[in-house]
Amino acid sequence: MTYEGWIAACDAEDIDEEDVIRFDYEDRTFAIYRSDKSEYYATDGYCTHEKFHLSDGLVMGKHIECPKHNGRFDYTTGEAKRAPVCNALQTYPVKNEAGQIWIKIS
Amino acid sequence: MPTQDIRKRDYSLTGPEGERAQQRGLVAAQWYATPIPRTKMKELMKRKDGPAIRDTIIWFCALAAAGVLAYWSWGSWWAVPAFALYGVLYASPADSRWHECGHGTAFKTAWMNEAVYQIASFMILRPATPWRWSHSRHHTDTIIVGRDPEIVSPRPPVWHVIAMEFFKLYGGPRDVWRMLMHCFGKLDAEEKEYIPASEVRKTCWESRVYVLIFLIVIAACFYYGTIKPAMFIVLPSFFGSFLVLMTGLSQHLGLYEDVLDHRLNTRTTYMNPIVRFLYWNMNYHIEHHMFPMVPYHALPKLHEAIKHDCPEPSPSLSAALKEVFTALVRQRKDPSYTIVKPLPDTAAPYEYGPEAAAAAAD
């Protein structure tokens, strides 16, 4: 389901607090996060260092740790926080409407 | 199962094997991982400060006690076992703390990981930033010839290198030489393969600090007219590296090269609690490679969670080393010789890699 560039990604309750899930759309993959304050964020799904799904990683506060090399990003801004990641993650706008999580990819 | 390549191969990162691995689909590939429910995985990945703080305090207290023994035994034959103990307590935990803090999993608090990483890197004489990137490549392309900079021995084995490593006489001088080059802003060709340009400045400054400490230790030796200062800092990395080599040899040697399943190229070994403390549970090496975000203190639980999907662990370090040296002796005449470990009935089949998958499809 889409409208005005927003794509329905998942239900808000599909993601545990301080966790992440994978969302695939067309030929792209994304990571959708729920913080420990139940705020939602979205980034590209692959780590910028090597092509591994961040959704298999560990969310700690506002950081996501890649499961392969333990590089870290601030998923709220996309900023690279720990080697071996050097390049920032692309982030995307997210909104929670009546328990439905939408992300704007374009 | 695939046959192993029997040609004499170029293990350098700058030779043709890297390109060959790329063509074979072995570079930065997807590796087999035992399925674990997300809830369980989150529990295993959970970070804590407590275990690593406790272990670090114990380590430094034990090192200080051994140091006092070594200091007071200086000039007598008791100095030999005292310095041997000091050396093992210096080098072996430095190796494992370097490793675990490099992954950033030992402590929950980031600065604690970084502080212990920098101290342990110096103690084990590994330039901190280059080795961080070297180890990252080791995890991306584990035992992929031409890609992995941390393959301990090629096939056939080079015996004099293994013998030299009992006292770190191969890797130690190489790393010290690299540090000296870093002081002048130079990286060698292998390092350029895995260290990004953005990290070169940091690399150089770290090495300058290391070399400054070397110079202070050397100056202290001259000032006091004795080698004693160096026997407590820098040289223990050499004379205490015996256990580092033993545990290191047990990790991958004799097993497969060029596969995409850590159960084929990595060995888990049961070890006694003392060695496990010194080695920070890296004896659970299949587990560590399959799930590097699981901290050392959770590896025994991870082992329990995936052992139904893994080959039987080696029962002891001595058994693992016997297996390794038997394989190395056979590889001297037959470089293709590889240890094949059967899987339990409960395990998923081995995934050898893209070539095996293509062959199976044919």
C-alpha cells in the first residue's frame, strides 16, 4: 500500500522495543527500527561497509551494530559511529499512523 | 564435497589469488549461519560491562603478581619460570583482549573497549588500526586464499615460520618494521589492500606513540645498564607468545580453504577454565565466526544453542594440536589434504560455496 510516496512497511507492534526488522520493497531492502522510547526510524538495509543485513544486528540505544563486523551507526541520523564502517547510512522519513508504520523512500 | 586446490598457491593479498577468489564468488560472500530465533539471538548478543571489568582486574592483578615474582627472582634460575609465567600472562590475554575489544563486544561501554583495545594492541605489538582492518577482512573472507591476511600457514606449511612464531620471531619483527614505516607515513602493499585511506593518518600516529614507548624502554635499559625494563614491557610479547601460537594454530589449520561455511574451515575446541580465561572463550571459534556480535562471555551459551548443527568439537587443546600437526605433516607431501569432520544427523548439510552449488546443479 502506498500514497504520496509513503509505503506501508509494517505494523508498529511487529517491532519490539529497541529492535529492528527487515523490510524489502521492490528490489531494495531497508531496516526499520523501534527505539526504547517507541520512536520509529528507517535506514537502508545493508551496512555501508559490506553487504550484510543490519536487521540481523543489535540495537543499543540509538545505535545499530552490524552483525558481521560490529561496525556501528546512529540509526536516527545514519552517521557512522564505529569502524569498520566509514560511510553514513541513508535514512528515510517514518511515520506511525494508527499503528501502521509508513516510510518515504523516494 | 569439493576437492581442494593442489597447486602451490600465492597466499599474498597482492597476487593473482584474490582476483581468482572474486571470480569464484568467494569474496564478501554470504556465509552459512545456523538459524537461531531472534529472541534467543538478542539475548546472546546482549552486552555487559561486568564480566569484562572483572576479568580485566583479575588479569592485571595476576600480571602484577607474576611481575613481582619475576622482579625478585632476577639473577637466579627462578627467573626462568617466573618470567615464563609473566610472559604468558602478558601476551596471551593481550592477544585475546585485543581480539574481543577489537570487535567491540567485550564491554558494553564503548570507551572501555577502545581503552583495553589500545593497551592490548601495544602489548601484543600489533598496530591497532591496521590490525582492526586486517581482522575485519579475516571475518569477511575467512581462509579465502588471496583475501584473508590472517591465514597462519599456507599449504604446504612453512615449518621455519611456525617454529619462529613460538617466540613471535616472524610476525613480531614484521609488525615492528611496519610500525617504523608508519612513522614515516608509509604502508606496505598488503596493508594498502585492507586499510582505507581515511585510516592512514590514525595508523601513523598510533605507530609513532608505540615507537616512542620503545625508545623510552630502550633508554631505560641503557640508563640502568640492564635489560630488565624491556623484560617487563615489549619483550614479553616475544618470550610469552607460546600459548598465543598454540591457541592460534588450533583455530583454522588443517581444515578447508575457500569455502563459505565456518563449520568447514574453523575449529571449536574444549579447553580448561584457565586457558579459557586467558583466551576469553575464543576456543568456541566456529561460534565466534558464525556470530561475531556475540560477546565472549555468552559463547558457551551460543555453543549449546548451535552444537546440534556443528561437527564434534576437539576434546582438548592437545587433541586439536595433534590433529593440526598431523594434517600439516600430510600437507607437506599432499597440499590438498584436508580434515573432513562429519556432521551430526541433526545438522544442515555443509555449504561449500558457489562452485559446489554449481556442480550440484549440473
